[in-house]
Amino acid sequence: MASFTLNFPKDFRWGTATAAHQVEGNNIHNQWWVWEQTAGNIEGGDRSGPACNWWEDAEADFDRMVELNLNAHRLSIEWSRIEPVEGHFDKDALQRYHDMLLGLRKRGIEPMVTLHHFTNPHWLDEGGGWTNAEYVLPRFRRFVEHTVRALDDVCDLWCTINEPNVFAVMTYMGERMPPAPAPDFGRTLRVFCNLVAAHIQAAAIIREVQPRARIGIAHHMRVFQGMRPNHILDAVAARAQDMLFNQSILSSLLNGQWHWTLRRYAPNIKLSRGSLDWIGLNYYTRQATRFRRDQAASGFGSIENFPGTAMSDYEYGEIYPAGLLTMLKRLNKAKLPVYITENGLPDHDDDQRPGFLIAHLREVWKAIQYCYDVRGYYHWSFVDNFEWSEGWRMKFGLYSLDPQTQLRELRRSGALYGEIARSSSITDDMVRRYAPKLMDTVFR
Ligand code: FCB
């Protein structure tokens, strides 16, 4: 019988992604810790607590990564550990990160370091957080400079900011992230701009400190489509959402000019081109947009799901692999290397994840056949972790975790990912064993 294989480049990065607050434990100096203490803010009253115990022993999971044949991992640095009090930098915290990154390298795992992943030192939020450019920009720049100098010999792959669009929308419009003020469209777009400016300034200082640095950003993109076929207003609203959410930030960065949707809100800072050496894509799902006259702030559209489609746990999102290729195609126009810096789903019983992995990686494989410069894939996430306002209920890990006992167990999807990483390929034998229902479609 003929056998089929999807081969990936030999030097392809097979990794996982995590964020400091979600895995380290006891990040007591940031805005999330404070927020978690109030009932009603987090699903089920959950708290991050000791999280996945990474501050004490991330190395135990790094060993597990070796068992899964991973050659890359994306993690983030917690600003509030490095600078718990404004202007006071904690040498021990920097040393701990240095140890972690060295630990990854020694295991043959290339680290990618994110400098801002949703959390702020509590003092920064007290001072207005990301709403005021004059306040936040010099402070972020100083933190970045300090951190990059200290970690210069163990990292050169930097991701300045994680999902500026999600952070701004969830905080200033969605009431899902602290301090969750009353929704304010103008303020949200002002924060978009301040994050763009922060990236540009961070990139400049990183290049100065470390000329060999490769700098990127992790950009969250969702497919927006009109709910009703041939309904022109649904389509227009979906376009508006796409422009604001998917395009405005990236276009400002790539063109070195504020996107027209942001101009009104931009600080008095000149943008420049060339701040990105690569683009990180965080891709999860597709959304259905229904025109709503009363929802100006969300592009005159509601955000819904298409009925009858495959959904992950808690209706987190539709499983829509084709959208990954759609986004890679769009990004290809920028002619920069792309890393898929996040992709995954909540699936506590792991009945969907093996098929999810195969179907999404097949889209990545197609992109590579089209000669799009896709360099790596970082699955979200290595181990179940503290999922922000969703608490512990959403299980994104290749390993399951009982946060009480800290016991982990490899899920079937984890074993599959390990096999894929080992051979840098997906074989028909893997598909037959892990997701037999896909046999008819994967190799077509
Ligand atoms: C992304 C975040 C990440 C995690 C996943 C599920 O938007 O960057 O921290 O919460 O979603």
C-alpha cells in the first residue's frame, strides 16, 4: 500500500508557548494578582496561585520538552519581577530568567522571549498603565533595555509584545482584563497606538544593545466573516472588524505610518519601517459577524459563531484550520519570515486536539509548499495553565496538570506532537493512529 507523508523543513522550529503569569506562580507584583483576589473577576473564583510552579522548577518541564523532541519554546519575562518597585531592578529575578534560558539552550531548545504578555507591574497600572504614552513609553523602554542587556548571551529572538489588539480590547472594551474600566473605544485605540509606539522604541533599543537580535511581535488574527451569506451589511461590518483588529496595528508597523483608523489617536511619535525582522501569528479561530446598528465600537457588528460548526470546549471558538492558511497568505505579502507563535484549543478530554494539530499543521505544510517563509510553530500550550479570566477550567496543554498536586500527564496529542517534532513530518501512520477520521482528507 502506498504511504503518504507531509514533510517539513529539517530546521523547522517545533515548539510550545507559555506566558510568565500563567505558569510561574506567585507573581504577586502585577495587576492580575491584585485582580484575582476579588470574587467575581475570575471564572469559578480561581486564582493563579502557584500556577505550574515554573518559578521554582521550570526545568522539570524543560526535561519533558526534550522527551517530546521540541527544539523551540516561547516564554515571557514578567516585568513586575524584574522591576517590582519603580526604578528598582531585581538582580536575582534576572538571574533566574538567565538560568531558565540557559537551561533551555543546554537542552537544545531555542528560546523566544516575549517582553510584554498582558501583565504590568502593579505600580505601572496605578500610574495609568498603557493609556498615557508619555508615562508608559520611557518606562517600558528602560525595562526592555535592562532585560536585554542582562539576557544578551542567552537569547537573541525577541518578541516585544504579545497581542496588542487583544490586550487593549479585553482591557479597555471587553471588561475581561484588569482594571476593566467602563468600555471606551477611543481609549482602546489610543492603547493600540501606544503599544505600536512601544514596539518601535523597544526594537530600536534592542538593536542598539544587541545588533544580532531578531525582533518580532506576536499578532493575534481572527477570520471575520459575515454571518448571513450575501448580506452586504454583515460583510461590511466583518470588513470593519478585520481592519481594526487584524490590520491597523500590523500595517502601521510594516509601513512605518499610522494606519488611517489610528491616526486620530496616535501619540506624537514618528513611526519607522524595519522594526520587524519577523512576524508572529497567533491564530485560533473564525468569527461570524452580524450587522448591528447599535454596536459602533465593534465595527457595527456582533461577534458570534457560525451555527453547526465544530467548537472547542466552552464554545471558546470554532475549529477552523483553513483560516490559518488564509492568514499566512496575507502575511506573506510582507516578505518577512513568519512564526506561528500560538495556536491551540481548550480540550480537557483531548478528543479534538490530535485532529486539530494535524489539520492545522497541514495548512502550515501547504503554506510552505507555496514557498511562504514559515519558520516554526509554537503550540499553545505545553501544559494546562492559568487561563486569565477563564481561570483553570480551560485546558490547553499537551500535558494535563492538576494544579493542587502539580501532577502532569502526557495527553495523546502530546505524544503525537512529539512524533511530529521528532521526524519533522506527519505520516499516514500517525494520522491512522491519532485521528483516523482525517485519513480521507489530510493527504488529498
Ligand atoms: C492568547 C493569549 C495566551 C492564552 C491563549 C489561549 O490570546 O496570548 O496567553 O491565553 O490566548
